[in-house]
Amino acid sequence: MKVALRDHGEDLKMAGKATRPQATQQKGPRHAMGPQTSRALVPLSMSSIGEIPEQCRSCVNWELPSSAAIGLDADHAGFEKEVWLSGVMLTWGSAGQIVTVDDQPAGFALYAPPTAVPGAAAFPTAPVSPDAVLLTTARILPEFQGQGLARFLMNGVVKTLTSRGVRAIELFGLEDGVDSDVPGRMTRAKQRGPDEEIPRCLLPAGFARAVGFADIAPHRRYPRLRFELAAGIGWKAEVESALEKLFTVITIPAPKVAQPALV
């Protein structure tokens, strides 16, 4: 089976030039800049974390308990994110992959074992199965969409996790509370109330099902879905269109502050 995700996104901000580890490279069509381009997958590490968008880099809604994540300013949150990543790398390994195009960051996917993601406890369909890795978020920047990067990125995630002995990938999907004209984007009204502690960078449940994830803990709004890696590496050709669309509807909001402003 195959998966790939695609995002609607904001501009990617670079936090300095990072030294990348060896990456798998592949030639493919270039985005409005010529017939050929070089694309690669870079493991998320302390040297490459600066290449994910600042809003994600300074968001710790997954990495800390919900009560601890609220109230942190961007600098403090960014520090906590790096502390978290350092700990996960020491005990488990890289917690994500970055896809680049001609050495420019074009998207990323973040994941970790459930014991390393305390923010997941805020979901009514928690906990994540102990034999699975939790895919927290994934996105492709809008200027790089339409090049098959979503499939390229997620195929790399599947192969990497399979080689590390992971049995399945799970995620928390968004089932309800969407704008009528933008699939997967939560309305302001429905962001309020008891769901305030739920991370907002969720994958739409409908699209996750379309690319091979199956419900393991149904819920009217936040189902938990699972993809069995034993089913094989790669995604079915007939769902590639859905994979691309999936990346276009993921929103990464601004990090929470002392008095959260919903966006």
C-alpha cells in the first residue's frame, strides 16, 4: 500500500544553514524552474530541525502535556522542541524526515513512538497502540505542490519505519468541525471549548482512509486510524490523487500563548 500527504501551507523560514546528513537523492520534474531537479530526504536531526517552518518548530502541543504547552512563548517552546528531539534521538532515533528540492526544504513529516508524545493524551481516542508510531503531522509547502513530493516523502517514511521494525503507523484524524468550502480546516467556532487542548495540525480522517488508513478507535470528531506496515511498502497508484490532496488541507496554527488566540 502507499501513502503520501500534501499540505496547504505558509512560507518556510530558515533558521540558518544546516549541515545535512547523507540523503537519498532522486531526479524528477522541477517546479517551474527547469526540466530537472534534485530531490532528497533528510532525517530530522538537531542539525536539520531549523529547516521546518518556524510555527511548527516553536509548537510543542504534541511534545509536552497540554497543560505545560500552554503559556510558552515561541523562544521557550523552540528550546523545548529541541530538548524533546534530542531525547527522542538518543532513545529511539530520528523523529521525522524533511524533503528537499535542490537543497531547499519543501516539506516534512514528524512522527515518534507514543511514549514520546504526551500531547496525544488530550485526544478522546487515545492511547496510541504500543506497537505503532504516531504520525503527528506532515505537509508540503504550496510552492512545491504538484511534483509528487507528498508520495516521495511518505514512501520514505514508510520504508524507514519498516526498516526500524515498526509494525504500524497511527494518526489522529479530523472527522468533524470543518469549513464548508475548505476540507479539513476547523471553523473558529468549533475550535473553542473543551477541544482547546487538542493539537490543530491534524490530518483529515476522510483522506487518511482514502490512502489506506483504517479506523481503530472511531469517534465523531477525532478518530484514531492505523496503517499496517506489514501490508507492504508504497502506496497504491489509485490513491495517489488523494495523497496529494491530503497535504493541501493540513493547517499548522500559531503556537499557543498564555492567553490563546484562536486562528
